[in-house]
Amino acid sequence: MKKNSALILLFLSLFFTSCSSFKIINSWKAETANKMNDKKILVVGRSADKDLRIAFENAITKKFVDAGLNAISSHTQFPDFKPAAKITEQQKKQIRSILEQNSYNGVVLTVLKDYQERSREVGAEKYETTVYYGGATYPDAYGGFYNYFYLPGTYSSDQVSLKTEGTTITSKLYILETVVYDLTQEEGKQLVAWTTASIENPDVSPSIASSYANAVAKGFKSK
């Protein structure tokens, strides 16, 4: 399965489709998170599919707005911006221009970090596999928005296929990550919140997108 196919399957399952395992792997929030209440925040979803990007950004934006923050989906203001494109010097200038010229001083960025197909033999007691995060390390690579945005692992992911001989059961695992940045802080100290979640065997559960968005927005309610 190609990278774009994995993205399409994930977002379709999140927004249009009952039985799925959703789990928060890790989350962190800075003590300064309440300072995001007075920020103008751009919500960006990194998907090459325009319709899926719109659906995802809207879900996250709604939760932040409901929490009392000034959040705006990037697709409503910048429909020609392609956040999933490979980072070039031109794209670096574009994202800086979008943020600086439009007075955005906060960013919520969501990316598909990994897709895996995990297989185990029927009757096996335990099966484990490693989750890969595109080479990014926390907190060093996460401290500043631009450093994080330029990382290859935030706009592309590699498929990992695991196979065993004999009768097997295969499950699909998606790793989703959202980071929140305060751009008024100096580079290296901009990270405000970080959430990573796994979604296994996405099927038909419209509540998954809302559950994930709730986890991301938690703790950002206005005073």
C-alpha cells in the first residue's frame, strides 16, 4: 500500500466510518498552555487529499473553538497551501509568509506519523512490534515549530509490513500525532502540547475523530 493510500484509509475511517481501537499513546502539556487563550491559531492537517485535509482540520478547529480559543482551519484561508508537500526552500518561505503576514502566533499541526500492518500467528500468546516516528526525537526536534515542520517524518511516513508463516491474523495500526506551538516564544521553547495516538483496525466509528480532537484540545479551555 502506498503512502497516500494509507492516508486516505485513515482519514476516511475517522470521518465516515464502528468498531475500532483508539488509544492515546502519550501526551504532554506545558505549564504555559493557558497562554494560548490570547493567540491566533492556525490549524493544519497534513494530508495530500484536499477533502480529507478539510474534514480533519475542521474537527480539530471545532474542539479548540469550543474550548474558547481563536483557532482557524488553514484550508479556509489558504486553500492553495499544500502542507503535505515535500519541504523545499519555496515551501519554507510560504509557511513563514502565511504565519507572519497574517499575524498567526500559534499553530496546531497534525500528521500521520506511521502506518503498520501487524500480523500474528493464531494462538500466539503475545505479539509486539516497534512503532517508528520518522526519526524525530522528543524533546530536541520538537522545541521549535519550524524545525519540526521541516522534518521529513512530519510530512511522509513509511509503511511497515510484518508477515509470519502459517495461519495469521493481520491488523492495521495508524499512529497520529498533533503538536501545538506558541510562536511568540523563542525557537526551541515554542512547544506547548503534544499528543500521540494509535488507531487500530479503523472501521465505522464517527466518534473516533471527536475523541482524538477532545484529547488534543484538553487543557486549553479559556479562563
